[in-house]
Amino acid sequence: MNIKSILKQLTNEIGVSGDEFSVSGIAAELLTEYADDVQIDSFGNVTGVVMSSRSNSETLMLDAHIDQVGYIVTDIDEKGFVSVGSCGSPDLKMTLAQSVTIHGKEDINGVVSTLPPHVQKENGAPEIGDISIDIGMNKEQAEKIISQGDRVTINSCFKELYGDMVSAPAIDDRSGVCAILSALEMLKGKDTVYNLVISFSTQEETGERGAKQTSFRFQPDKCIAVDVSFGRTPDSAPKESAELGSGVMIGFSPALDKDMSESLRKLAKQKNIPFTVEVMPDSTGTNADAMSVSGKGVKCCTLSFPIRYMHTPIETVNLKDVENTAKLICEYVLGGAEND
């Protein structure tokens, strides 16, 4: 599977939290090649199953979320300026003077209104209530196309950087979707230790709502939540980030099953898969938090990889990290950690 091509396809599609059906359709189409009973539920979650030939196999859910951060239209003022609220937690420092698209009855171009620097009194990050979008229309014109509740995204696109580095919006967490699809490609024609449930879930950025539903519906025995984490930048804390290209990040947290985490670490060492350890002292901030307490309870672990510039339109990832995450998932599913 060409991870770069699939990631480009996924990140070029809009799917702000609560309005993911467009990207859900693409994810479902991609999953159909590898899984049976692929469905899109009423919430937009994409699910599919891969059954083991072994009797009495445990069920392992592989989850990655497909929603992205963005904005939602809250009002149109008398002069036609559009006010917005946050969907998820986009980096508000990135919003000023950006070009955006309002996804109304049709896509409408706009720019974020900002004072020239000559007359600004402060240069800090704006509050979300201070942001207005100029679409060049008056209120009457705007209301024919735009409604309260329409989603808004900052304009950006997939860019190839040097080597295995790429930048795009929604790498969080469409790259996690790519890691799972790549693992399924590696598993083709092989018998798995687990019955697999694939979950490409919605609304992670606004409360992990989709994963609550898929985990409750399928009641897996275990789950691996595949997500992104913090990549090293010149201004980041080394203890709280990882170098891009350093491999898969194996999660350890009170919210996670320690045996699963240890098994994945041992397996990565045995198979020479590059990895780092990510310690999260409280919760993980991923779908694992919701899935672990679903129904009767689910043993969970996180596998992540570092990205730079999270929750901005220029999220950046090393594709080798995505590939190595897929390799570790594949080895675990094949029973490399069967006795955890």
C-alpha cells in the first residue's frame, strides 16, 4: 500500500467534528478491500470486521479517528461578517489573516478579519469570540448560502517535504487511519490470533463520542488506539515530545493496560521496530480513555507517532513512523504477544 497516496486522499477531504460523512465514505471504501461487513453508522463511524479462523479468539479493536479540528458558524452580523466557534481545539494563533472555506450550501471562500499591525494594541492570540470571517457579502447575500452550524476550515493542502516528510491538514488522525490500513495490507492472507474490529471513529476532537459508540457496540476484549502525539520542535520540551523518524510511540498510562503496553514494547524490541515510550501520567487524551471504560471495560493501549504543529493546517509527519506503527500492529495481531 502506498501510504503517501492514501494519506493525501484522506487529508484532501473535509471532515470537521460532527460533519464527517464525506471522509467516512472514503474511509469505508478503502476499508472494504480488507474487511467484511463494512458499515457507516448514523454517527458517521466506519466499522468492519476481520475474523480469525481460530476458535474462541479474543476480539481486538483497532481504532483511529477520522474527524479534524475546525470551526463552526455561530452568527452573521449586519454587515455580513461571519462569526465562528471552535470545533475541537484549533490553534487560534494560526487563524489571523488566513484564507478559509465555509462549507455551506456551497463552498464559500473567505478571509479571517484582522487589524493591520500598525494599529494593533496587542499581538497575542485572539479569543474565539473575536474572530470574524470576511466573505465579501452583505448579510442578505450570505444567508442565502451560509447557515449557523456550517463548518469552516483553514485552506491548506497536502505537501511533500524532503524525504519521507509530508505536511497536510488533518494528519491528526487520518495518518492513524493509514497506519491501520497499512497493517491490514500486511496481514492479507495471514491468519490472525484475534478477531479484528476496525473502527474509524468520529468526534474524537469534541469528546471521543464516536469511539464510545463503536466500543460499546462491539464490546472488544482489547483495543489499540492509534493516534498522533507531539513531535520535537526547537521550542518543545524534550521530555514531552519525540523526534520525527524515531518510530512508533508506545503508551504507558494509568488509563492503559500495563500488560499490553509491556507486550508491545517487548515485541518492538524483538522485531527491531523503532519505538519510543510515551508516558502519560493521568489520561491519554485519545479514544483509549473512552473505550477503556466502555461496557464491561476494555484493555487498551495507545500506539502513536510524533507530528509537528498539531491542530494547525500544516501538521507534519514522517511516513516511516506511520509504517513502523503498522508493522508493530501487524506483529501483535499475528500473535507476537499472545501471552500478554
